[in-house]
Amino acid sequence: MSVLTKRPLASLLTLAVVAGGASLFHPAVQGYVLQHVPIGDLFATPAAATPAAPAMQAMPVPVEKVEKRTLPVYLDYPARTEAIQSVSLQAKVTGYLKERVVADGADVKAGDVLYVIDDRDARTALAEAKAQLERDTAQADYLRSSLKRGEELSQKGFLAKDGFDQRASSLRQAEAAIAIAKAAVEAAELDIERSTIRAPFAGRVGRSAASVGTLVTSGQTVLNTLVQLDPVYVAFNPAEKELSAIKVALQKGEVTAEITLPGQQGGKPYAGKLTFIDNRLDASTGTVAARATIANAAFDLLPGQYVHLRLSVGSQPDVLMAPQVALGSSQLGKYVFVIGKEGTVEQRMVEVGRTDGPDIAILSGLTENDLVISGNLQKIWPGVPVQALPEKEKLASR
């Protein structure tokens, strides 16, 4: 179909049907334009409206409610463990090493036998000392009787005073000899006792430095070392500016300490308390020497080991806490996603503080009871409709 149109169209049109088409025209009017339109289009019904796109389905997400909590105040330090007691095991007698009772690296209790030295020489000396004591005792008994007789004779005038004084002097010398003999007996008995080397305290022995049959020299031969492992000291160096906080905490009571090992995943930290702060500051470093005493019943901590020490010096009330897993980073800073009033995702820029376990302190950007999204974070963005998961389904979605 052809249509004659005028710009503007201001004329009567005549409809003509031509070879399956139609044209609108007015032969007496010039300036018309002929347009061909299929005749079917003139009688076609209007097209149906395009259907609207379906609404986006809400994404299920785990959420955590922002809570106010009293947050412990900690001071963290690198530190090293130290043995409270550490000794070199040396013999106090000379003799051949007869027996090694414990294996290298064994854990021992106070009084346990560690080494035995051949004590036959000491026993021989004991027998000799006892014999000497008996001889001196017999001599003293005779001189005591002689002095008693001399006293009677001296009173009757049959013994000169000089003779009486000689008898008294001989008795005193005999009594002194008895004292010397008794000391020799005690020394021999002590040598026999020292031939058995015992642990002076509970701990762990190191690698033995002497084999069975070694000639051990008194006060020279080192047999082994023994260190106490429970409890242990943990030495660290707080800065000068931190001393005031530590002092305030000490005035309130005991200052607790926790120890963790590098790379420790989970598990309970080792617990103890602050027991020492030195009496002077190191001017070159601006720190002071301090140490905590830590229980180590399982002997897991060894002297010289590098550890992380956390000192508890107080608490901070009403701190907003959110899960660390919900925290994201961008060029603008840290942010979290929360569920807004319309049930859609909102991005909140936040300022964060210290961590406490799986949570982190929020200094600004959130309010109490905000619902922070803690999972499915790669599948959501601001404006996306979301739905909070039930409590039992949160863990599986992370």
C-alpha cells in the first residue's frame, strides 16, 4: 500500500486499491509523498505488551548481630622462656662411674637416682675411720680412769700436781682424737652417700657427658645437666610508656599472662602471672626487664624457646564487636555488608580496633544490633535482596 502524505497533510485523501495494496492520495494536490504500506497492516490488531522481568530472588546469607561487650585490654610482647633452675651434675667424690640409671633426656622427679659411682674406696675409708674411733675411745677410757686415780692420789699427797696435770691433758687430747675420728666417720659416710647422684629437683636431664667406666674426678667431671621445666620463666621487655598501665593493674591484684607458640593453631594457651619487673630501665632501649611465671606441667615449653606473651592489664566496657570474617577491604578502607531496612545489602565503611578471638572491635560505622553478613560475600553486592539464614544453617554456608 502506498500513502501520499503532505507536510503538513491538509487535504482529502482518496483510497484506491491497487494490485493487493492501497494508496492514499489526492490527484489535485501537489507536494504529496507516496508511501507504500501493506494492506494487512492497516487492519492488524495492536501487538501485546512485553511482560515485566521477574523480581530477583533473595540470597540466603548468614548474619551476626553486632553486640556490645567488655573487651579485655592486652599488652602483647615477643618473649623467650627461661629455666627457673638449671644445674650441672658433678660428682663430689672420685671414682669410676658404675651405672647410668636414667636415659638421656628423661624426665625425673626430685630425689631420683641418676648416676652411681663405685663407692668401695669410700667404704674402706669408713671402716678405717670407725676403727680409729674405737681405738681413740678406748684410749680415752683408760686416760679417764687414770685421771680419776690420779685425783685420789693427788688429794692424799702421793701424786705431784704436775703429774696430775699431765693425766688431765692426755685425757683431753684423747677426747679431741675421738672428735676427729667421728668426723672422719661422717666424711666417709658422706662420700658413700655422694657416690649416688640424685636429682636435686624435678626436671629433665640432657645428654650424658660420661659413659660407664669413666674415672670421675671430684668437682671436675660434669656428668650431665638438669633443668626445671615446671614452672618456667618467660622473659620480656615492656616499653617505658606501658609501665604505668602495668603498675595500675598490679595495684588492683594479680596480673595474668598467656603464652602461645609461633604457628600454634587453636588449643588452650599456657597460663601464668607476672612475677617480676626489674628496678631500673635500660636507657639504650627504653625498656625494662620483666618476666612471668608460667605453668608447664606437660613439659611442652623448653628454655630458650621463642613465644608470644599476652599480658592482661584491664578491660574496656561497651565495645561494639563484629566477626572478623565479615570484614572486607577496598581502596577506601575497611567495610562490611549489613542487611538494610528494605532487606537489601548495604555497604558500611568501618574503623576497626583490636581483635578478641574471632571478633574485632568496631570503632565507627556500625551500631548495636546491626545484622552483619558473615558468609556468601562473593555472591552479594550493595542493593541485592538477601534473607538471613537460620542459626543452624550459618556454619554450613561459610
